[in-house]
Amino acid sequence: MGSDVGYRNDETFTINTITGAFFILIFIFSVMGNCLLLCVLVFYENLKNVTNLFTLNLACSDLIFTVTLPFWAVDQLQHWIFGDFACKFMTLLYFLGFYSSVILLTAITVDRFIIVVLHNWPSKPLRRQRCAMVACAAAWAISIAASVSDAIKVKVKIHFYSSTCEEHSDVSDEKLGYYLQVSLLFFLPFAIVIFCYSAILKTVLQAKNRKRHRTVVVVLCIVAAFFICWGPYNIVLVLSLYEPESHYEVAYNICLILAYSHCCMNPLLYMLSQKFQTVLLHIICYISVDTCLVSVFICESTN
């Protein structure tokens, strides 16, 4: 029996070490990618464009989420050593990044749906821009309110010689909270996205507009990446309410790594855009003339 416990502890230590290492890697790639994306948007793009405005807010959302990763990495590698205030504040930033991403991606989807399917957006660009700004402001307001509510519920708990940052509510309240969180802020937006993009893809395929088709595909990839990354985690989260956590320990950590990796996905997906690639090449030219000449030579050879 003692050897089984020792093996279990070694297995848990290995899983936590691998998970913590992945969190650090995700943090590095996310900071680099999203900062580059912000530079491209601020210095090279027109922020009056609605798509660029949503993209800017998404990049900020990903960076807010990314800030928390070193803290969760230390928690995985060791235990929570940052105190009660940091526990609440990091939880607030974590959920702020998550909730704002969900709401903003849903808003982007609805925006595409109105343009492509309904053809009913205001004809004046300024009016459409104002609608997008209101949507972004509402997304942040709702996310802040929901995040504060979640942050209030957590505190540092001492378990023998280690401490954790976790929720301090009874089991029934915890289950109800998870149900509301997963239903209202994940599966409901997911249902809206599925409905909207089913109609969008049907309309685009019938119209055979290649330019519009390319734009819709890029946005679809961004939205799909979020739900593919976070979907398994939310499913395991619900299942863990009915089974001992140890039964889902490996699956939970794998899904957690997949979910957290989303914050560095958007810059990679935006690199599919030819315009983004051109701007990125210009930035590289400022850094290194030799790299620029090699890139231009490759482009000319390809053409």
C-alpha cells in the first residue's frame, strides 16, 4: 500500500512538472506573438477597421491571460507561494482573459453573420465602428463583473506542507457555479457560433466570392481554435464533479495545457493573412537588412 502511494506521488510530481514546463513555454510564445500582433495593429493597420478593432481587443485579452501563466507554473512545479492577494488577483486576470475572449469571439462571429448573411449592417462605416466599440466595451464590462465574482470566491488553503489557490465554497455551490460558468460562458456562445457559422458558410459557398471566402475562413479558424482548445477542458471539468479528481488527473492536465495554449494561437493564425506576412517582413527588414534581402530573394524565386 505504501509503495502504491509513493508511486502515485511520483506520478503526480511528474505530471505537474511537465504541466508547469508547458505553461512557461506557452507564456514565452504568447508574449512574443501577441506583442508582435499588437505592434502590427497599432503601427501598420487601420484601427478604424472593425476586424482590426476586435483583433486588438483579442490580443489584449490573450496577454492578460498570459500574465497569469508564470504563477500557475510555479503552483504546478512547487505550490502556491504568492499569498492570498495574488491568489485573488491572478484568478481575476485569468477569468478576465477567458471571459473576454469568449465574448469577443462571439461578437466577431455575430458581426460576420450580420454582414455576410443578413447584409444588414449600417451602411456608414462610422456607425458600424461605434457598434463594434460598444460591443468591445460591453465584453470587458461583463468580463470584469464575472471575474470579480470568481476572484472573491478563492483563497489560499493549506494542505499539510503545501498551499493552493482554490475556491472556498461547499460542494453544492461549487457544482452550481461550474454549471453556470460552463453553460452561460462557454456552451451558449459555442451554440451561437455554430448557428452563425453554419449560415455564413452556406451563404459564402453559394456566393463563390473568393475574397470574402478567404476572410471568413481566417475568422472561422480563429474562433474554432478557441473552442477546440477550451472544449475538452470544460468537458473534463464537468466530469470531475462526479468522479474523484485522481481519475482524470492525466486527462485534466493534458486538457489544461491545450486550453492555455490558445493564448498563443491567434498570432499564428493571423500569419495566414498575406497582409500580416508583408508587414512582418517589413519589421524584419528594420531589424536585419541581410534577412530582408534573403526574404526578398526567396519571394522572387518563388514567383
